[in-house]
Amino acid sequence: QVQLVESGGGLVQAGESLRLSCVASGRPFSLYSMGWFRQAPGKERAFVAGISWSGGRTDYVDSVKGRFTISKDNAKNTVFLQMNSLKPEDTAVYYCAQRRIPYGGTSSDSGQYDSWGQGTQVTVSS
């Protein structure tokens, strides 16, 4: 049974930073690519960033490129999302997710992930 637990969300002012963490358990973390998604009120869940199982490849949605950084610490079974220069439009519930197959690449398709965290709220005020 895979378990993903996010932390690090909160309320910040525009321009500030937050770092989200997601600790995984249940299967060999180092073999699986990870992703961060977000869901704003009234909108569908959307891809934010992904990292390959080895950490060698990362992908981002255009709106966060240059501001967000995804990283993976296989020794700590943890994936991070460093969010800088936050904007009000970044306000959402953020979810981490683990791909359903080992050694897969990054993916922006939520259907490629079979394990999800409970979500952490990020609110950015203007």
C-alpha cells in the first residue's frame, strides 16, 4: 500500500516562497517518477511539475518555469517542490503523485499516476 504525505503549504504574500515536501512509503521510491499537480477552486486538477525516477529529467508547466523547482531525495523517500516568486494565481491545493510503473519517465497525464497524497493548501495573497 503506497502512502504519500504532503506538507509545507500555507498562506504567503505574492513574491514570497514556499517549499512543499512529500514523503512516500510502500514501494521502492527510487524506482518511480513523481509529479506535483494542483487544483484551484472550480478548476480541474492540473500538472505542475514532474521528475524522473533517477532525478535526471524534470518537466514543468509553462506558467511555473523559472519559478518552481522539483527535486527528489531517494535516500529520504521525499520529493520536493520549491516555489519562488509566488503569484495569486498559484493558489490551489497541491498534490504529489507517484507513477504507476517503475522506471517510467515524467508525465503530465494524471492517468499515469496511481498513488496520490491528500493535498496541501497553498494560498497566495496579493
